[in-house]
Amino acid sequence: MNVLTLETTCDETAAAVVTDQLAVLASVVASQDELHQRFGGVVPEIAARAHVERILPVIDETLRRAGISLAELGAVAVANRPGLAGSLLVGLTAAKALALALDIPLVAIDHLQAHIYACRIAFGPDVFPCVGLVVSGGHTSLYRCGGPLDFVPLGGTIDDAAGEAFDKVAAMLGLPYPGGPAVEKAARDGNPKAHDFPRSLLRDRDRLAFSFSGLKTAVRYAIAGPGTTFDSSTLTAKQIADLAASFQAAVIDCLVGKALQAVEKTGLRTLCVAGGVAANARFRERLEAECRRAQVSVFVPPPRLCTDNAVMGALAIERLKAGLVEALDLDAYPGLVR
Ligand code: KG4
Ligand code: ZN
């Protein structure tokens, strides 16, 4: 059976065709980066309008690449939570229209669970049970994952997501959007010990929580003190590299440290990490090294499966097999709690 999966939770318009054997027949991701670049972050209204323009061409292109027609679809799946309300509604409406017109089942996907499921797609069923860490532009969340349909939240950020911090620090340093890849590149030439930035909540072993807003402020004050204005064009390449490297080191310490605290607390021996920030090479290296030391198996999908894509919506196959299909009055849920 072929399943069309749609992903429009934030600023990527994505579709994929996957089979019930988890083979990926086609995957298309239309990025909106150039539309949001001059704002230094995703503008929700612009994202929603761009999804409206792109969703049908993206579906057409995905089916063309898969070499199948609409009539050969056995189900349609859509990420309906969490995300930007206007963006979610575009994918949801397209999925409902297809389900109604083709008389096929509609499957709902949790975008964060799908990020972790990317590890199952890349590495097979042995990734479960695990601690799952999703590190994206909107979320930094830990889960106990008993299996593909068993996700229990363990904790998350109390303010900004790690990706959000990368994007805002990039803007402060005069680097382009999306900030993650730009900060990673700048950090390569920097000294990660140049600035002693805070590792908030890392030593609080009672809480599986993250906080990145204080780190953002610390970077701001390292550029120019409180009450002063600054112009990022006055920063030298060396200053930018040192600030980027020191900021990145602080984020990585918190992510790796808390993920291992979650592993210790749950007694699980496997860690799955996904989401856009998991595309960061330095973060991946540190995860591998620390998990090797702690004798924990770690799985991080290839970068194209870390950033937003519709292949991870193959989680729909698990839901279909369990009979978890939706009625056509399915809603979109922007927040974490349904
Ligand atoms: O998962 P994702 O594609 O979309 C959301 O669901 O949010 O994550 C996007 C986030 C952005 O904040 C972006 O700056 C960050 O992931 N990101 C990175 C890297 N590539 C993307 N952060 C650090 N290093 C990277 N190489
Ligand atoms: Zn995402």
C-alpha cells in the first residue's frame, strides 16, 4: 500500500510517498528560507500563505517522482500538531480533501513523534525502547519511547527551543537565517572557551528541563553591555567565530548532559536524537563520544531526515496498522498538549 504523507507544521512544505513496508518512493521538501531570511525567523502569516501556493505543486511532484497516480494511494497522513496554526491548517485541509475525494483513510501525525520516528526509518526497529530527544526550531523535548506508538513526555524547555536560540544568536552576530547552519559554520574557526556562557539547569539533576533564554541574553551582553546598542557589522570575524563557538558549546553541553540524565533516570540504554539541531556536526560528534563513554547506544538520522521532511510521517504506517485513523472533522493543535 502507498501512503502520501504531508508536512506543513512550520516553514517547509513537504510530501512523501512511503509504502507499508517503509520503503520511501519519493520525498519532496520545498523550503521557504528565502522568504523568511530578511526577518531573521519564520513569519507565521508568510509561512501559511507560502504553504497555500506550494502544497498542490509539491504533492504533484511527489506523485510524479514516485511514479504513481492519486488512484494508487491507500491512505493520506498529515502532521496536525504541534506547529504554527495557519501552516498546520494548509496541510490538514489538503489531506482531508484527498481523503474525501479518494475515499481513503486519513491519519494524524504528531510532528515531534515523527521526528523521533526518523531514527526508526534510518536504523530499523531496534531503536525502541529509547529516550527520544527532539531538538528543533520550536521544541526541545525529551520522551520515553516504549515503541512507535508509545511516547511519554519526560520534560522540555521552559522558554526557548535550542534551534530558536541558534536563529536569534545568528541574527545578533549578523549571520543569515536559518541560524543553525550559519552559527555552526562560523564556530568552526572559533574558540569554544573564549566566553564562559551559562549552562542553565544542567546541574539541576532533579529536573529534565532546558532553558536557553539566559544564554541568549549572555551572548547579547558579551557583544555589548546592558543598556547599550550595537551593530553586528562592527564585530570582527574572530569575535563572531569565538561567540558562535562558545554559544554552540553551551547549547551542546546542555543537550547532551540532559539527554544522558534522562537515560540514567529511565534506566533505558538507547538514545534517539532528531530535529533540525541534530543536523549539527559538532553536536553529533559529542553525542557519539559521550554515549560511547556511558555505554549507551545512540541513533541520529542523516541530516536530511533531521530537518523537517515528510518521510518521517511514515509513522502513519504504524498508526494505520493499529487502526488509528481519523474522521474528517480532525482539528489542528498548535500547542504541545492536545
Ligand atoms: O526540525 P526543524 O527543521 O524545524 C522545526 O520543526 O522547527 O528545525 C529547524 C531548526 C532551526 O532553528 C535551525 O536553525 C536549526 O533547526 N538547525 C540547526 C542546524 N541545522 C538546522 N541548528 C544547529 N546546527 C545546524 N547545523
Ligand atoms: Zn520539526
